[in-house]
Amino acid sequence: MSSELVLLIMRVGFLLLLWFFIFAIVYALRSDLFGAPVRRMKAEGSDKSGAKSSSKAPYVAAAPAVQAASPAPAPITPSSGALPSAGGGTARQLVITSGVAAGTAIPLDDDFLTIGRSSESTLVIVDEYTSTYHARLSREGDTWILTDLDSTNGTRLDGNRISGSVPVPLFTPVTIGTTTFELRP
């Protein structure tokens, strides 16, 4: 009789384990199809009542920039004509070098910039490899710090996946999803 009881307990345990795996798979599929739950980030430019003090609209990188009939922009090189290097100067703009919005330049006027699929992000990247709140760029003095916000597919700086916060040198490619950008003077 005890062997029948052990067999029954093993069957019930196996059934519970099977259901656990089924629920884990359904949860993973739901996250992939509908995105992760929305996390609200505290805005750095908000007052005590929670209202944002900045009235700037977010930059959207969902479509390529359309330019008026003008000549193609010249490559950016220092005044000596040498190739750009990863040092010297202060970043004044973020230039998207590849992806849907390649060629778009965003001035770095604020002290922080959020990147992700959310419409609340400063730089909205609409692709399936970008998380809702993917990364943040913040200014500390003359240095820009890139922070990955626990994104699913990660953030790459010069081809290497980052974790935590890292400084971003000028002209160093940062890849988020299918979009690559650089900080330039």
C-alpha cells in the first residue's frame, strides 16, 4: 500500500511540475508578444507635485528623416582634416548612423535622454529588439554615461554588451536593437 501512495505522490508532483512549465512558457510568450509591464521612471525634471517642468516633445526615430533639396552633408572631421577619434571635445548631438532613422541628429540640450519603445522616451526606437524602457544617457560634467535599464536584448557599446553604467566616448557606436548611434561634438 505504501508503494501505491508513493506512486500517487510522484504522479501529482509530476503533474504540478508540468503545469509550472506550461505557465512559464505562456508568461514568456505573453511578454514577447505584448511587451514587458510598463515601469514608470521618475522624471529628473519634475517638481514636488510630479508635474514635468520640461515642455519639449520627444524625438521620434520611427521613420527616416526627409530633407529638403540640399546637397548631401559632408563627413564630420576635425579642423585638421584627420579622422575623428574617440576623445577630445564635448558631445553636443546624437547622430543615428544606421537603422530606420539613419541620418537623424538629435541635439543634446538636456542632462538626460531616455531611449526605448515607449512614447514617453526622448528617443523612440520602434523595432522588435528594443525594450519599452531600454537605456538612458545622462550627462555628468562633460561625460555622457550610458545605462542599460535591464533590457531584454541588451545595449552594445562598440560591439560589446554593457551591464550597468559606462561612459560613452565620442564617435563610439552604440547599438540598441537595429539602431546604431554615436555622440558627436
